[in-house]
Amino acid sequence: MAKQELKCPHCKEWTVWQGQLHDRCINCNALLEEEKINKLNKLAAKKEAQEAVEQAKIAKQNPIVRKISNYAATLFIGIILSIIAVVVLVAG
């Protein structure tokens, strides 16, 4: 990427900017894209909070429904394994 110049938001001096998020000013060593970094961090924190809320909703589901679905999945796997065992015994 070509080097560009950007005015530092802190010292108001022109500095070399390579287009990277964590580029620093050569005069005051401050981050040139600090606002963008803060915005990305806020978005990430908001997304994590939403995921935590979704996990809490899933955890609060009816425990009886979860138990029945777990038993149904176990029964299904058992039936499939039984069919595979019969096929193997018949073939061999």
C-alpha cells in the first residue's frame, strides 16, 4: 500500500500513514485511528453482550423439553448403531 500523509488528531501535525489501523504519529506517538479502534471495541463488546443474552435465553428453556430432546437424540443414535450392527453381522 502506498504511503500517505494524515494529520494527527492529537498534535495536529502531518505524519506518514500506511493505512494500518494501529499506525502511530511520528511526532507524538499517538494512535492515528484511535476513534475507529474505540468504535470497533464498542461493537465487539455489544456483540458479546448480545451473545450472552442469547446463551441465557437458551439456558432458561424448559428443562423437561431439553431432557426429552436429549433422550430422543440418544435413542435415534442407538437405533442407527443397531441397524449398522445387524448389517455388519449379516454381511460378515
